[in-house]
Amino acid sequence: MKLAVAGTGYVGLVAGVTFAEKGHNVTCVDIDEDKVELMRSGVSPIYEDGLEALMRKNYKAKKVEYTTDYKSAYKDADAIFIGVGTPEQPDGSANLSYIATVARQIAESIEKDCLVVVKSTVPVGTNDKVEQFIQDFLINDVRVEVASNPEFLAQGSAVHDTLQAERFIIGTESEWAENILKEIYEPFNIPIVSVNRRTAEMIKYASNDFLALKISYMNDIANLCELVGADIQDVAKGMSYDKRIGSKFLNAGIGYGGSCFPKDTQALNHLAQHNGYELKTIQSAIDVNEKQKTLLYRKANDRLITFNGLKVAVLGLTFKPGTDDLREAPSLENVPLLLDQGADVVAYDPVGAENFSKHYPEGKLSNGSIRYVSSVEEALEDANVCFVFTEWPEIKETSAELYKGLMRTPLVFDGRNIYSIDVMETAGVEYHSVGRRISNQVTKQKVMSNGL
Ligand code: UDX
């Protein structure tokens, strides 16, 4: 089939390249000329495992093309997928202006019957409006319908999540639309759940928000575990054997970030309010998450009394490993608090430092300073305290001895529960994590910059 994809972010680019991989002829459209040139040269504008290899292979085989010329991409496409962003607005609702722009361009370009497929996450009912909008602006006498096909890929495993998806959701209002989407997805050999358009839109929010709720629930239980002397990791393990609960998304920590969970919880909450309904479960998930993000900062602040003049190692800046994305990352909330208190932050992240330095350039900042280093060892050298914000493999593999040997005071606050408490204890590290006991606990005590 001849397909076009609007937007080359995580959703659009991965969809376009995987469609090409499965035999379709795809044109990916983006407004950014530099980005298009970059993609033509085989470079991915996003950091995503396995994506560049697929981009190069399919570009060489002429199965995928990149362009800013939307007119020629859309005019004779069998289906056009929309994968542009729907950023959160200050009131929690989704900004649909990018979708509207693309919808208008589609209406003015298509010259044959065409199915428009919205992959972007949009509030329930939006696709009805998109269809009406396109029909209103249509220039040629052609059949056009809008279908919903929400995307469930996670960053860092986007290609795998698409090629080995657990299901595809298609939301259509006619057999014609349903059949086109079934034909497009047929080569993937993955179960297809076919529902109506509004239901498909809701499945996306309900799925993401359920996972956000699951994480916030575990964080809530973790905080309670600390108060009553239970261990959250063992609690999660015990729960995971119950197939109704499952073993995934039970990791307590410093909260969820990224481009989906924070935005989609706000959006569903907003949708509920708009319809006169109070979605108490999701509001609670949002509240717990907000508080959880600065949990370690508050714990450390209480323990140290002040960060002023202390060298603070920060390990991990991105919202999760396997991505350079900083959206809603806990580091973005904690680092400014540390800087305000006069800390000298030394940060390490294998891929996220460059993006982070755009927000916080190296040098003196607020009452402290920030420096970026290229190894865990450099960050730990002479540090008075260390925070772990992201569980990158090289951070997970850092030994307790290294913390003990390199830091001026071996005091670690781990937001991802990646180390064994017993091992840290034996090595002589004072180790704080989330929902677990503290090793080598020292009560409130001022740590001086010379470590005493
Ligand atoms: C998520 C969904 O997984 C995906 O299906 C959807 O399409 C987009 O949103 P993503 O945001 O890329 O994907 O990452 P994910 O791996 O789901 O993690 C989201 C956040 O939850 C991260 O900050 C992660 O650290 C946190 N998390 C995840 C936990 O705190 N505990 C867990 O057990 C799992």
C-alpha cells in the first residue's frame, strides 16, 4: 500500500519505518527541512535502539522516503497516518493545533479516496471533529474517513514494541476503513482489536493511566512500607505471582516521567471534569507522583541539614534509561532545588547530559554550580552525597566498593532501588532507597564539604 506519515517524532517515524519494513511504500512528512535532510542521510533525529539500521535499510531499498513536500506525499496515498504531538496545555487539556494543521493540509492535497489514521493520543471525540474538519476543507470530490489507531510504544524499545506489539487497536466507523487498516497491519501478524472510534481513543488513555495508577499505587505502598518496616521489593515480588496483578510496572521509585503518563493522566482528568465527572483515582495518581519526584531530595535535605558547598553526584538525568528524553524527568525538579541550596552538582548521564545542559548550562548557577562528566567514576570522585535518578546499566553495575572508595562521604540516595541493601551495608555505604530499610543509618547530621 502507499502510505504517508505526518510527523517524524517517536510515533510517526517509528510507524513509518516499520510499515516500510513490512513491505509498504512510505513517505514520512515533516515541516523541518534540516530534520528531513538528516533522516535522508540515515541519521535518526531521536535516540532509539535499532531505528537507524531500519531507516537505512528501507531508505536504500526505496521503501521509505522523507520530505517536507506534503502535497505530493498525500495526494495519492491510500492512507495517511498522523503522528504529530499533542502537548499538554496549562489547564491539562491536549493542544490539538498540530493535528488541525495536518488535517487542513490533507484536505487540500488528496486527489483520491483516502483513510486518515490518527495515531497521536487525542481526547475522546477528537477524531469525529478531525473528520468533519477535513470534509469541510476538502477540495476534490473524494471519499475520506478518519480512523483511530493509538500507539502503545514505549521510548527506548519503540521498534521492538511495534514489530512485536501485543495488539493493535483500530477504531473505525465503516467496514471500508476497517478493511484498509486490517490490510496494512496484516503483514505484522499481531492480534487486531477492532472497535469504534471513540472506544479506541479511550483504550489508549485507559491503558496509560492504568499503568500510571499502578506505579503511583506502588509508590504509595512503598512510602507506607518505610513507616512500618516492610520491604517494597519483596512486597512487589509477592504480589507479582498473582496473574491478575502481573509482574510489570510494580517498581517503586521517584515517580513516572516521560511524554505520556504525566500528560495522559492530566488529559483524562481534564476530560472527566469537562464532562462533570470527578476521576478521583487518576487525581490521586497525579498527586502521589508529584510528591514522589522530590522524595529523595527531601530525605537527603533532612539527613544533611544543608547542601551548601557540598559536592553532589547526580547519576542519570533522563526520565528512564534507553532514551535522551528529559520530559517530566525527576532530575529536572531535583537539580534546581540542589542548586538553589548552593550545591556543586556533578552530573553523569550516558546520553541525556547534552539536552540537560540546554536547561542548565555548565558553570555557576543559582547559588551553586553544575558540571557534566563522562563516567560514573568522575561523578563520584570526592562527592559528599550521590543521587541516582535513572537506572542506566552502567549505573546499575556500579559496585558498592566504588561508592565507598571514591566518595568523600559514602552517602547514596537511590531513586530506582537498583542496589542490594546488604551489599551496600557490608561495603560501609549509607544507603537510602524507596520503600526499603536504610543501611548504616546515621541520623540527622551535618556533612561538611571536607566530608566530616
Ligand atoms: C509509556 C507506555 O509504556 C507506552 O505504552 C505508551 O505508549 C507511552 O507511555 P514511556 O513513557 O516511553 O511509555 O515509558 P515507560 O517505560 O512506560 O515508563 C514511564 C515512566 O514510568 C518512567 O519514568 C519509568 O521510570 C516509570 N516506571 C515504570 C516506574 O516508575 N515504575 C515501573 O514499574 C515502571
